[in-house]
Amino acid sequence: MTAPQDIRIRDAEEFEQEAITQVMIEAYQQYAHDLPQPRWEEYRDSIRNSVYGNATYARIVAELDGVIIGSVQMFLSSEAAYGKPELGIHSPIIRLLAVSPDYRGRGIATLLIQEAARRSVMLGYSTLHLHTSDMMASAVQLYERLGFERAYEADTRNGDTLVKSYWLDLHKASLLERVV
């Protein structure tokens, strides 16, 4: 089993966009059966397009032996992340956290979130946000275990789906005790 210290967390390079896309599609493919086919295709295309967009503050990847095995995108506001300034989030948001299914259960998602949290603190922010849905139950469990709390006021809807908002108080987060 790969130890977390063997994983390199770093900024993505532009030439790695296709490799990142593949990891993200592979990671999110598990939801294809939970969504109607047209909705899955729209979601898949949105994932792909996000890798090539320019609204991100950072694209952070996890690398093992020269291969990208995970990624997360970091934005500095709800307007940058979703085109939704009305959500009123003016601090970092992480989106599209993805770990290749072959590498799950090794702490890679936590390492990616830790790095986004560390960068948020270095930028002077006190909170880190994300949005998810009930369909992603294992992700919700991870976020809650790491100390994220519900932020009901920033919930939104995507069609019939309630997209739940979560936030992490970076001054209280034990998640950062080992990295800052």
C-alpha cells in the first residue's frame, strides 16, 4: 500500500490537463448510474470543461511515481467557482475533488483538502467552502470527519438536486495541525 508520504501534492501543469480530466472522469463515473443519461453527460462535460477553464485560483494534483492520481480545484469566491455571486461566499471554495478509484482509501483526498486549506490560510482567509449532494455520501462523510460543517445559507439547487454547502473554520481545523 502506498504511504501518504510517497504522494506528491503540487500545482498542476498546463500540459497535464488531459491526465487530470481522465482522473476526474474516472473518479466521478461511479455516479453515472445515479443520474439520468442526459444529466450524466452534462455533468461529465462540465467536469471536462472545468479542467480547461480559467476561473480557478489553483489546480492541485496528487502525483505518485509521475502519474496523477488525484486532483482538486480551488476558487476564491462563489462567483469564480459557480458564477453565483448571490451565494455570498468570498473565500476559497474547493470543487471537483477526485481520486482515482485504484488509489482510494489511502488519505489522498485528505492531503488534497489539507493543501487547499493551507493555501487558504496563507492567503489570509479563515474559511474554506465546498458544495456537494447526498449522492456523494462517502465524500460527505469525509468532509464531516475533517471538520466541515453545514452552511445552509449557501445551499443551492441544480435542477431537482439540493446542492449542500459546507464550510471549515480554518482557525479551529485540526486538519491543519500537521501542515501549517
